[in-house]
Amino acid sequence: MNLTQDMHRIEHWADAHHPVWVDFVRMALGIFLFVKGVMFIQDTAALQSIMRNSQFQWVSFGMAHYVAFAHLVGGLLIAMGLITRIAILFQIPILLGAVFFINPQRGFYSENTELWSSLIVLILLIVFLVLGSGRLSVDNLIRRPERDVLY
């Protein structure tokens, strides 16, 4: 089988096994990512600290902008259910970095809530990468046949 047929099979399976309540989890995930993007932009002291401590200041400067943009735009797209899988693909590298490189420096103890929230968000992103956007989404409205459109 080729990749296109495999993707259609996965999408068909996900549509058939996607309860509506899961759409609300996707929306909450998108809103959470958007809020984290806003908080990331507002914490200028942390941004300056990251760039000061980095050997490659231009790389860290670019990464900071990538994280902020991906969380803001990607969070909105995921919440609306518009090109959800593509938006998730831009989020996963950020969360992998947070789970495996940034948060472990603070320790794996139970009070490190950033690590646990990053891990939960990463797991949810992987789940929605497979499940897709669901019925309550802009993607679903776009795929709908024209007979459903009111004139």
C-alpha cells in the first residue's frame, strides 16, 4: 500500500472512533497552548536569560520566536480544528525539547509541574496527531458535502 491509502485508512478509523467529548479536549489543548504562547512572550526576563546563557545567541533568538509563533498560531489552529495535524507537527518538537532537555534540569520530583504539564501536552498532541480534528472542527465543515450548506 502507498502512503496516501494508509493515511486515508487512519483518517477513516479516527473518524469512526472519535467521540464528541474528545473534541472539547482538543479545544482545551489549543487554548492552553495559545495561553502558554502569550505567557512566553510576556516573560521577557526569562527570554533574555535564555539568550544571555546561550553560546549561540542567534539560534536561541530564533528558537524563542519559533516557540512563541508556534504556540500562538498553532494553539488557535488546534482549538478551531483547522489543519490540526499540521499544527501539531509544529508543536511536537517544542514539547520534546521541553520534556527531555529543559524541564529535567529542574528535576523529576512531583513539584515540577512544568515537566508534568509538558508531558501531558506531548501525549495529547500525539493522540490528536492520530485522531485528527473530529466532528466539531473547521476541517469537518470544509469536508462536508455541499448538500448540507443552507442557501
